[in-house]
Amino acid sequence: MRHHPLHAALSAFAEEAAWQLTSDTEDGAEVPFELVETRAARRDTPLYCYRPLTDTFIRERVGVLGRLPTYPAAAHALASFDGVGDYLRSQGEPRVPVDPRERADAALRVFISRVFSEATEFVITHERLERAYLELQDALLDGRAEAVVVAPVLGLQLVSSEVPMGQGLSLVRGDELEGAPADAVWHAGVDEPCVLACLTLTNDPGAPAPLSEAGVRFRRLLTALRLYDPVRVALGPVAWERTGAGPWSIGSLGTGGRAHGLLVIAEAAEDELRAFCNLVARRTPRAGELAWALRRYELGCERPGAFEALTDHLLALRALLEPEGPQSGRLAGRVAALCATVDRRAAVTERVAHAVSLERAIVAGLAPADGGVEALLAEITGHLRALLRDVLCGHLDSDLRAVADQLLAESSAAA
């Protein structure tokens, strides 16, 4: 079975490399040739032919190819494999670098050379690309089982067939994933094929169980998607796993919730999404107030009712902005200081204070059936999402209370 994230990253890089190499030849660069002696059957007289030195031509342009937009993702995908050195040796490379990134750089050069081996025109064909890719994959995975875990991502739509996210993780349109389980592709209550979160791993001895690893990676991806856009995506409650060509088995992810709206990822937005998700995954804390607030935000996103979601998101805001406790009454003003312009602070303060009063009614079981809670929840969730996103991206200091109090003090001094 193909390693889908690696194949997608290498295919995208090969397409850009073909374009760049073709552009170079059109601008006057020439592929060198060597004269090779051959002997025809039943003839003693040697024949000579010219063989293009494609590898030499590509070696001279390694620096240019390394600046292509798809190069970093392809290099990163390769660097995570232990078998890159085996691939280089199998291709006759005289020196195998020790550094993983240098090995990946060398492997990309060799891979592109194999795609266009002895070609005089740099045109991608399916046969050439698959031949070169299978050579590489066989060397990388020799003697190791490959495990694949997939789970439906509800409320997400891709324009491309696949969006690699890095380190074996990708988003794939379910109808484009060969052999995908039908129950994952066609989720109950959804008319279109689902987008699948797909994690491909080498099932090495001593490594975490694939389903356990996928559960962690999929949750991080879901968190990033929910922070990326106000549309609320959801992860299916179960995942499907298989090793090699074996049968699919099913396991629980412990997730829930329903999608609200549809997040469409255009081709032009794929790089931005990938960079954002990787940044959030790297900067998400595992403990502390921010981690607790982020988890409470996730719980609110998965609640079936607006009242429960509202109380979760107010608790998350208190963890970030009101360490003195709700009796201080400072939450509304601090939220407004961080999330509203000066002329809008009074209005936002009033809305947050209204949410707090409604929270008390919810706890007491006295909340009105139609109290505009959906609109209020959308506002509170928007403020919380903006604060979490800005802290994780480094736009705001993690001590939000101190930042809010400083803004309020400056506003009072200027009045």
C-alpha cells in the first residue's frame, strides 16, 4: 500500500521540479550528453549513441530546486524515515550523509534524477513517477510493516484530492483513498464522501500502537482546524486501522460532536493551513491554564446543547482572564479590552456580563428556553477562539490577564 503523505509530497515536488527544469532548458540551458558504445546482436561492429546526463544537469540546479515551495514538505517527509541511507546506497551514491536533513536533500536529488532518468524533456508521466517512487518506498520500508489509520473529518471539504500535513499525516478525500473502508468514507447522515484524516506509520517494534498514536495526532489536528476557522468541524467517533495488506479493524477515538457549517480548503489555502496546524501542534502546552482552557474549549465545541457549550467556554475564559474568581466581576471588562476596539468595549462588556448572568440561570435550571443563547454563544466562542489562537501563534503574551489590565489602565489614563 502506498505511503500516501510521502507520495503526495514527492509528487507535488516532482511537478514543480519538472516545471523549473523545463523553464531552464527553454532559457538556453542544455542537458549534457555522453557518447556510449553499444553492440548490436550478431554484429561485431560497435554502435554509438548519445546518452543524456540528466543527473549531472539536476546536480547543477540543486540550489534552485531547493527553493521551490514544495521542497520543504518533501524533505521533511523523507527525513522522518530511517531507510533513506539504504535508498542512497541502493542508487550507488558514493557518500551517505550522517545528518537526516542532508540525507533527505540527497535523496530528493536522486529521486528527481530517477524520475527523469535519460530523458531529454522534463515531462512528468505516471509511469516514470511511479517507478521512481516505488524504488524509494521499497528501500524506505524494507522489512518494516506499514500501518494506516483513517478517521472521517466531518464538516471539511477539500478541493485537492489530498493535502499532506507532515510526519505521515494527511487529509484525503475519502473517494480518492484506494481501499478505504466504506463506513469511513460514507459517514451516517452525510451525502458526500467524507474527508479522511489519514496517518501512515512504520509499525516498528517498541513504537506506540498505531491507533493510540493516531488518536493523539488526530485530536491535535482537530484542535488546529477549530482554531483555524470559525466553522466547527468534528472528528468521527471511531477510526479504522490496518497493517500492510491485512483487513481493516475498528477502534474508538473517544471523540464526538457534530459539525456546524462547512470548511472548504481551496488549493491556494493549503500551505497556510499546513503551516498553521503545524504551528499549533508545536506550541500547544500539555499543562497549565492555557492547556486547561483549550481542553474546555474543545469540550464546548462537542456539546450537543448551547447552554452546556456556553458554560464551558465561560469557564475557559475565566481560566485565562479571571484568576480571582467570578466574584471579582472582572471577566467582562478584560474580555472587552482584548477583543474589542475602544469604541466597542462597552457593548462587548455588556454582552459578556449578560452571558455570565445567563450562566447563573443555567446552573440554577432557570434559563429561558429562547433567550438568544445561540447568538450569545457564537460571540463568546469567537472571543475565546481568538484569544487561544493569538496566544498559540505568538501574537499575544500568555499572561492575558496582565495584558488586559494594562490596556484598561492605559485607556483610563487617556480618558
